[in-house]
Amino acid sequence: MATSSQTPTVLPLSEALSPQRKSYMAALSLAETIMSEALALPSSFDVNVHPWTPNSPELRFYFHHDVPGLRQFRDDQMLTESMTEREDGSVYIEAVRDDVNGVRVVAWTLSDAKSSAVAA
């Protein structure tokens, strides 16, 4: 049986995926692992893969006014914490690890000014 010269070539899945799609899949896979193992669960999380940086996926985990939860997550995921006091007196707390299997992981929360949990 002869094959037509017009038969489309089927690429392996790894070659068919765009860099942005690959980054989404890597970030979602990591999120699944983190969420299945995390002792402290976030209020929500976002996956960001911008078209202008398709090879730089980012997971952002939000802990709604939950400093202890953020810090448990920080310790579990080996993130580095920083704090910034905002003009209104609230404190933005962010914990970051720039490369977890090719994905940037960020956990963050806001805290009221002078909260005892922030000082801990």
C-alpha cells in the first residue's frame, strides 16, 4: 500500500508543545506536588507564564492574612523570606525560591501593622 505524500507528519508531543505550554505544564505539575504535600495550604494560587518570557514560569501562593501558614509553607518549600512595610502600615511578606525544577515559587501575604505574628 502506497502512502500519500500529503500525509501529515505527526510530531512527538515534546516537540509539538510551545515553550509557553511546556512552562505551564511544568508549573502545574509542580503545583500538584506542592499542594499534595504541603502542611499549610494557601488561600489560592496563580500560575504565570508571560508570552514575553515563555521559559520563566512562576507559581504564586497567597495566604490570606495567614503569617503562620506562610511561614510553615516557607520552611517546607525552603523559600527565602523578605518583608516590606507599606505606606498604610501593613506589611507585605514574600517568600521566594527562584528555581524549583525550572519554576519560580513565590508565597505571599499581607499583615496588619505591628502584628505579633510578623515579628515572630
